[in-house]
Amino acid sequence: MSSFTVVNHPISRIDAIEKVTGRAEFTDDLAFDGMLHGRVLRAKYPHAKILELDTRKAEELPGVVAVITYADIPGAQAIGPVRPDMPVFVSTRTMYLGDAVAMVVAETPEIANRALALIRVEYEELPTIFDVEEAVSEGALQLHKDYPGNIVNHYPLRKGNVEEGFKESDIVLERTYTTQLIEHAYIEPEAAVAVPGAADGTVTVYGSIQNPFTARRHVAQVLGVSLNRVRIIQCAMGGSFGGKDDVVSAICARAAVAALKTGRPVKIVNTREESIIESYKRHPYVMKYKVGATRCGKLRAMEIHILADAGSYVSMTPFVTWRSVVQATGPYEVPNVKTDVYGVFTNNTYTGAMRGFGSPQIIFAQESLMDELAEELGMDPLEFRLANAFKQGSVTASGQILDEHTVSLVQVIEKATEAIGYSEKRKAYAENKAQKGKVRGVGFAASYRGVSLGAEGVDAAGALVSVQPDGSVYLHSGLAENGQGLKTIFSQIAAEELGCRFEDIVFMDTDTSVIPDSGATVASRSTTMGGSAVRDAAKKVREVLLGVAAELLNAPYEEITAAGGKMYVNEDPARCMEFKDVAKAAYGKGQLMAAIGWYQAPRVSWDEKTGQGKAYFTYVYGCQAAEVEVDCDTGQVKVLKVAAAHDVGRAINPATVEGQIYGGVTMGMGYGILEEVELQDGVTKTRNFDEYLIPTSMDVPEIVPIIVENPDSYGPYGAKTIGEPTCELLAPAIANAVYNACGKRIRRLPLDLERVLLGYSLRAARGKRGSDEA
Amino acid sequence: MKKVKAEQKKLISFTVNGDDVKVEISADTRLIDVLRNKLNLTGTKEGCGIGECGACTVLMDGKPVNSCLVPAFQVEGSVIETVEGLDKSGELHPLQEAFVEHTAIQCGYCTPGMLMSALALLRENPKPTREEIARAISGNLCRCTGYHQIIAAIEDASAKIRLSE
């Protein structure tokens, strides 16, 4: 049993009641007096010059209050998390189909819709690039000045000497793997409402905003005002998965510009079609791997060349591809490594953060490759991996020694493969040579993953704990609930540390006017970073309360325990006070019962030229094993069972950890066999859920979540992370299982019917994003 | 011609969660618009507008429908049930309780529609198998949970409802 009172228990979510009753307030549920509705006119062509923009007729339509264009923006014309290159409204040139040209603001959404048709835009189409290899080829059209060769960024990594390494190798394999463009597909489309403030030039924006502080920065820049003139309040989030960041910042900025121009609240809600056309997606990668190993199965060298399709704007590409360069070899000891990762501009829909963040692509490649190499060596893929796997004290490709946490790779691999019966089944299924009917196979994939931002950027977070005179508690956090369960986890940590009851805590919606800028709720950093900040705040308040309790109980401070809503003397628990009575007494004594907690990540380092350094302060390890059934006649892959073993350090809430595993595995399955956003010459073809298929309840396999706990020295109560690792492993596990089932090695995602049956995609719409020749 | 028709107003009467209501609609008003915009029943969510995601599921004369696909004029005289009706007695419905207990919720956007599909299932089939549950909610997309805890919750609720009857 757990030695904790609140933490490490599967407590019901703190936001469960409001969500099952329909009372949770999502952005589109908000209404304000005099509220107007904004509808956006989007680019007609992915790359075109705007010769003329005439909005007069739209403005004349009764019920239209304003038509907003770039000319109405008082401050910065463009925004972006890394580089400000994405226009809020385009002025002269469209770069992709989702660009906003103008926005009608009207009394009703219907009137705004009608007015959109009255806006006249004259375009001159420009030459386009949709293929990354074409974009980096010599003499290619340059899409953005200041980016020669259409290269957004280049990350090299050099370790040892790969030429020597390949010479020492008995077997050298070269393989190319490609992954597709996919959509976050949060069920709630993007939305924001901007409300002009009473004070001149201030504005409050409510929205489906993953990162309130990023949105605030962007809105303030676009309005040309200081940060404190903009207040962002996050509403209940209908899913995000990395997706409601820069795209929502742009929507917030449009709403804010319109609200200040009209003096009335302005709401913008994307339709599903707009959401898929406008929002950024997961990067498609073209990955060339060359690997060398000795006959006895030791990896000697790896050379990796990756092109990541950034699409039209920089967005998060430099950070996404940085995680790729760190983790590209997988969790294996490779003495000689040469990796080059490039982000590349095209006129495709721009790509950015999505759950996994540069890892699902490379893991598909490296884990397919490990199976291929084992096969060439005549080794069992499991034994081969275990022989090369990171162990305590191993050195990563970037030269980091893994000795500050428990390296549990072997443990998770063994747990997941055992749960699926990998070794016995693999041998049995490999004998199956049927080319007709249904055949089964097993496969697995393993990974290591840096926790939080690493050397990407500033990494610190804050929280505010405020105990009231009756013992109830407000908890504010700079990191935000996105649906994952952050409010619950943080409240558990606060209750554990304060010694109050879980139900005494009310978690307040994230409001940028209350809490310090804590960076973004990304990189699976919430529990480690934000959780540590909550713990820090709660600890400060507990010390005040313990001081009061010590006085009243007439016992030394250090001999009092606070737990479960009581404070008692260790030696004599009958000498005890209710938490609420201590709070009341502390209030009566004029004590401060509120504190800001802060947590700054341990130091990390990175050398941009060599790709060497301590990339992340700690890592998590995961392994997912799958059993599949392949229909040889149709190419259909059915995933029957998945075992997912993840080291989370400490499960603050085992029920929400399991929820993350079920959800991440399912999303990973969609990536593996179902999902692909089709772009035909930059035009989005899959615009709604009738064409863009995500897993339904009929598609999900049996899932066995295996929580492994090796407490970490940094995270709160030893907790690390779970959100993203669950979503990065299943696609290669499925690809390996398909090979085991029918002997077909598929190096392109997704493994849909056509690719499995024919080896290529029939739809001509595909192939322009570096995913297919067909 | 069409546009003129769309702007013609009409009054319809129906019951929602047991209350009689009268609402003015246009020819192009959808049931979801009536619920959310006219009656302020915002628990029902819109996710796709084409009947694919199921977030807008409500019961119409006991059957689950995508309220984004139902023209409001068809609702005349019918009985509509939404998520707001589930705990109207002041107590959570066993399905709601089970969703809470099983952590069958993450972002919560699909939850109201999911609950209504489950309610329709349990009325028709008080003892469904897991397979039948999965089929009953297959029109309700969830991107967060992977459905497992939702299916477990519905199964548990069905047992509790049978016990209490």
C-alpha cells in the first residue's frame, strides 16, 4: 500500500462533476451582452499574391459591424512561438490554404457567413513547392527570404567517427522511412472570445487556449500594448494534444483586434473544416538511416539524415526537430553517430507541436530498423535490443551519461513483451507462411524520452496556494488543464503537502493576471515542473500552519504531522486539531496563509555545432508490444492487443495515468494504421471526420497498461511524465507485428489497406508531402 | 427564393427534459441551435456539424440523434432529452456516477453525447455486453480516453441500475 494519503491514489477527477453534467464551460458556451461573431475568409490558393482586396460590399450588408484586415492591426502583423513570421491577416502574399485574408464581424454568425461571399479578392497564383526533397534541391524556388535553401533550421550531431564505425561493422543496412501529415483532431474546434475592458486599450480573452502565456504575448504584440493590458482566461479545453497553441494565439489576436475596433465582445469559433484547414499538424518526416553492427549484434555506427516538412511557417519546427536530433538513435548505445535533421519550408499546411513532438516519426524509423537489423543478423529482435539497450550509466548520442535517474529500459521492455507473450508468439507466427486469409503477428517498440523542455529553452513554472480562514484552499497554476487531468494531479499534490483533504481544494482556471508566467503546458512537463511548484507553494503554507499548530498543541514543530485534514502530534495522535481549526487560528493570529511556489528545472546544456550536451535533466522509458491480425486478402490490419509499460517515476494518480495510456495508445494506433491528412497541391482534401478517420470505440484493441515506478530525484514525490510517451510507440510496434504476420516490411505510415496489400497508396492526392512516390 | 424561406419564422412546441417549451425557429435552424442558443442548454456540444463525431447526441423520442443533423421543424411535438436532464432530480444519474468513478472523462467535450448514447443503450438493453456497449458508442468520437474507461463505466452503471430496480 501507498505511504501517501492523497498522492498515488486513483482519486476521481476534480473536474468530473462539471463535465458529466454538461456544466463545464467551454469557450463556445460563453455569451456576453452585445457579443459579435467573427468569421474568417481564408486563402483561395496556397501560394498567391494578393493584388486587390475589396471589402466594401461586405461592410454594407445589414448586420455587419466591421470587416477586419491587416490594415486594422495596431501592432505586430505577424506572430510565432519562435519567429514572428505568421501573419494574423495576410497583406500581400498567402503561404498556405489556412491563411486568414479578412474577417467579417457581424451581429450573427449567419450574417457574417453571408458577408464572406461579398469580399472580393484578386489573386495572382505563384509557383509552389509541396515536396521537401524538391524544396532542398538546388535551384529550388525560395519561399522565405532569410532562409536559403528553404531550410528552417539544421541540427547536426556528431559523436565518434561513423566512417570508422561502419568499417568495424560486419553488416551495414540503409533504409528510408517516411511518415505522414496528421491532425490533432481535438473534438472541440478552436474558439476564443475577446471582451474589451473598461480601461482604455485593455482586453480580456477567454478561449480554448493550451498556453495562456503564449497567447497573451501574441495578443499584446498584435495590439501593440504591454503584457498587463491583456488578460487571458483559459476555458475548459475540449482537447489540445499540442494543437491549441500558435493557431489559437492567432485567433485570440483576431478577436482582440476586432473587439477593440468595435468596442464589443467578439467571438470566433472555427468549424471543423476550418479547424483542419487552418490548424498546424504533425510534421511528416523523410528519414534516411544507415546503421552498422558487428556479427555478434553490437551496434557500431548510425548515420541519420532527416527532412521534416515545416510547411509554410516556422512555428515550433526548431524545437520539434531538436527533440528528434537528441533521440534519433533510439535508446541504444551507439559509439559513432552522425545525425543531421533539417526543418524545411513548403507551401503545405504548417506543422508544429503535436503530442510526441518530433519523437513518433524517429521512433517509427529506429524501431522498424532495429527489427530489420536483427533479422539480417539472424537474431531475435528482443535479444538484439537488450544487448544494445541503455543501462545505468550508458552514454547517449549527445554524450550524456545516464546516471541521475533509474534507467529502466530493460525493465519496461521485459514487462511489455512478457505481457503480450512476445517471444513464443513471434516464433510461432513467423512459421505461418499463409498468403491468404487472416494471419497474426507480434511486434514491439521501445523508447527513451527527455522530460520537459530540456535545452530547448527557459524551463520554470509557478503555482499559488491560498488557504482561507475556514481551511478551504484555492489553487492557481501557471500551467493549464488541457483535459489530461492536471487540475486533479496538482490538487492531489497540494492536499498531500498541506495535509488537508482533497475535497477542500478548489482549482482556479488559469488566469494570466493572477499567476506568474510559467511557460507553456507542453513537453509533458506539467507534473514534473508545475507539480514541483505546487509542492513548493504548499510546503511554504504548511510551515506557517504547523507553527500555529505547534503552539496550540504545545508540541515541537517538527513532531507534528499534517495529513488527511488533521494535524497531530506524532507520539500521541490523540493530541490533534482539524486542519480547518488550525487555519482559523492562523488567520486569527494574522498569519499569511498564501504562497507562490516556483520550480526551476535543473541545468541542461547543448552545443549547437556538435550536438553534444546534457540535453534533458531526466528521462522516461517506455515499451509497447502489440499483437495484430492481418487480412492478406484486403490488407486490413486489426490491432488485437497492446501491452504498454511506462516508467512514470511515481503515479500521482494511477487512474489518470491509465487514462493517458489508453488514450495515447489509441492515438498511436490511429497514426499507425488509419490517419493521414491528404493535401493535393497544398489543398486540404480531408476536411472533416467523414474523411479524416480517427479510432472509434470499435477499433480499439484490448490494452494492458503497465505502470512502472522508479521515483525520480527531481519530480514531485518522484513523479516524471506520461502524456507523450504513450503516443510515440505503437506505430512501429504495429509495423513490426505486420512483418511478423505476413513478411511485409512497410516503411511508410500509415499501414492502411493499400500500403499493406499493394505496398503503395492508390490515391493520387498523396505523395506530395514526401510520403509516397505514387 | 430559398433565402426568403430560410428567414421565415415559425413557432414550434416540444418538451425538453420534461419541460414544455415553445421556440421560434427559421427553416435552417438545427436542433442543436435551438438547444444551445435559444434554450441555453449548452451541455450539448458541436464538434463537426455533419453527424460524424456524436458530441451533439441527444435523445429524440428516446432514440439517440445527432442534433446537428436534425432540422428544428422536425422536433415539433417530440420529446427531447439532453445531458442537463440526467441529474434533474438533484442526484447524479448512475451513468454520471460511473463516469466519475471510472475516470471515464478527460477533456469532457465528448462526455455529454457519450452519456446520452449510453442512456439510450441501457434503456433498450439493460445488460449489454462490452461489445454491445462499444457498438452503441461507436458514433461518439473521443480523442482523449481510448474509450476503455468509458466502456467500463457504462458496464458498471448497467449493473448498478439493475441492482437498484
